[in-house]
Amino acid sequence: TYEATITVDAASASGDGGYGIVVTASDAETNQETDTTGTVTLDTTAPAITDVTVTDGDDDGRATDGEQIAVNVTTSDATAGIDTVTVNLSAFGGSDAVTLTDGDADGTYDVTATVDESAAGADGSADIEVNVTDNASISATDSSESLTLDTTKPTISAVTISDATDDDGVVTRVDREGDDYT
């Protein structure tokens, strides 16, 4: 029984794909026996992330407490296939590795999460980082999308009511007809 470990230099390899393993045994008399023992797959290419979309519940670009965020990622890997797709939603009170799924096997992975103000970061624009890992443990990252977190309620500093008609502070039926109030 003979064993050997071979390291593949990915830089000089012919490219991703399947390669047959041919074993040749020779004896002292130069007799040879050759056998194809199987194949190995070379994968040095990260998965392709072709589209990332992020929308909030009312599609205004601002995520508020309790609002739903939908993340859709279109990705593929021709050699090894996709293992996991995750998104970092920690800025919105979610996990830093929320798993997306491809329920209909069309290459688009999606997830919907709820903004949790109590665990969210500071208000403002936050990049949405997507990580895709193939079955050969090669990863690709995309941070091209962002969403604004807005959980701060507006403040009312002063309210002024005036009677624009005669400024007597009393609104009458006569004041209301055709007049604007500020």
C-alpha cells in the first residue's frame, strides 16, 4: 500500500472543474500498471453575487422600530454550489449572521427580519453586508446596499396657535369661513 499527499498550486492549475486522478505503478523490471482511480474537483473561484436588494416595509429607505426588512440575494457558484448565504443585520437589532434561504431553488436567497430598537445601533445609514460561502468554503462579500435606521421619535419644542383673522385669540364662525389657521 502506497500513499501520497499532493498539494495543488491553484495559480498554475488549468482552471476550476473536475480532474481525473491517474495512478501509475512501476516495478523494478519497468512493468507498469495504470488506473484511473476517480476525480477531484478544483474550486478556486468565489461564488458570484449578482444582485442584492434591501427594502423596508413601506419602501421609503428608512427602517423604524417594528418594521420589516426584506433582503434578497441572487448568487451562484458553478463548481461547488452554494453552502450558506448570511446577512449582517446587527445595526437593526438582528444577528450579525442571519441566514437567507432559497425556498424555490431559483438562485435567489431571501429573509425578512424585524427592526428591534432595543438592540439596534445608532440611527443613521448602515451598510448591509452579505456573505456567501460555497461548498468548498470559499466566500464572497457584498456591502453595496445600505438602509437608514430611524428609531428616534420627532420632538415638539413649541406650539403656537394664532387667530389669523383678527388676532383676538377667539375663533368664531366668521373667522373660520375661508381663513387659514397657522
